[in-house]
Amino acid sequence: MQKRLLSRRRFLQLTGTLALAGAAGYGYTRLIEPNWIEVVEQPLAIPGLPDHITGRRIAQLSDFHLGEYTGLEKLWSAVEQVNRLAPDLVFLTGDYVTHTLRQPGEFARLATSLIEPLRALAVPTYAILGNHDRWRDRGGISDYLAETSVHLLVNRGEEVLPGLFVAGVDDMWNGGPDIRAALDGAPAGAVSLLLAHEPDFFDQVISADAPVAVQFSGHSHGGQVRVPSATPDGAGLWTRAPILPRYGERYPIGLYRVGQRQVYTNRGLGVWPLPFRFNCRPEITIFTLQGGQRDG
């Protein structure tokens, strides 16, 4: 049988089709999905939750990464969405400005620009620092957050409602997290929620048998790029991330439960180190606190 050769015309057609598909894929992963914020409604069943806290709602924002790939308009859009959703509390879980900015004064300019959007949050807001915040300027981000009404929790906590304690630990990668100091002062019998930038800090919570009901984290961005998988991951998703950052490998996306404790990893608003997202949209999470039964 004579082998059919690919004609020049057919070759050009195939090449053009592949080029168009590549351009479309690039446009989607670079321009569309990174700016397509998803609001995730996530119920949280917590054993022993007092009745007067049941139904309270918490918004989580994480990993803004203001810089080369994420502009201030995206943060303003997220803040406006959160205010329309009218939660009772807001949690911010670190990495506000990307640490790799090259232009002199750019970090200070972007850190200053955080002030007005965060001032616009309409409900009590609690925050921690991430690894980018610690790498670039240990005191800088804290100073700018101090210009807002945000409560910065670095190895400390506050009772935010009667019977509900919110604690925060320092960054795991380049700080000194102290879970005992963070929980010091929690009233007896209170439900404690923990803000920890890197989700894998959850293993330390477990090993310390710390009285934490839920840990709220960011850091991993969900992997930013997720591909189909033949088996579900620990969060029940049929996708996986080929690349994950240090301390974001065990609990990279969504909700996980170990015994009576839970950890939730938010996919973040920004991107880093590359400006792409695929099957992993930026996220605002709205948690609704619910009562739950204790195991056993």
C-alpha cells in the first residue's frame, strides 16, 4: 500500500490549528482563569459549637500576591464581593505582596496600597503573615496592616465572640510559630479556630494535640494548575497538582478532616511564581459554622 504523504497545505492547516489552540490555551490560563474569582460556600460542622455561634459566617481571603501579575483592582473586587456577602468575620491568611519585586520602592508602594482596601472591609477582620511577608520585610507588612482595623495575630489569639476564640501562628517557613502561645488565653470550653499560612502546619497541631477545631490556611494556591486524575485526592477532587510548594503538599486544596479536627486550604487570589491557573480558580471562601456530633 502506498503511504500517503502529508501535503504542504494540510501541514499548514494542522500547524495553524495547533497554534490557535495554543494561543487559546495561553489566553485562558493567563488572562481568564486567574481573574475569574470563585465564591466557595463551605459549611463547617464543629462538635461542641455553642448554639449562639451556629449559623455565623466567616469569609477567608488569602495570597493576594500584589505585584507583577496581580493588580490592586483584583483586591478591590474581592473586598467588594466580601462586603456584599455580609459575613460576620473575615480571615486573611498571608502573602499580601510578592517578595520578588525588582523596582526600588515597589514593595513599599504596593504594601501601602493594601491599606485602603483592607480599611473597606465592613466586619471584624483577623490576619496572619505568610512566607512572602516574612522573606521581604519582617516589620513592613505588619506596619501597614497596623494602619487598618485588621487584628494581626502572630502567636496570639482573641475571643471574637463569647465562646469563639481565633488564634494565629507565625509563618512556618521563615518565622517562629508557637501554637501554645497562640492559644494562650482561650477561655475554658471555647471553640478555637487557627490561622496558619502553610497548611502542613496542621500536622504540628495534631502532634501537639492542640485544642483546635479548624485550621484556615493558604500558601499552596491549590497548585494553580490541576490536571485530571484517575483517583480522588484527600479533598475528594479528581484532579492533582503536579507542583506544590514546601509545606503545602499534604493538604493543598479544600477541606480535610483528621479525627475531630479540620483544615481548609484556600486557593488564594493571586499567582506566583508563574502567572497561570488551570482548573484552579482564585477563591473567596464563605464558611457557615454548624454544630456537629463528636466521634465515638
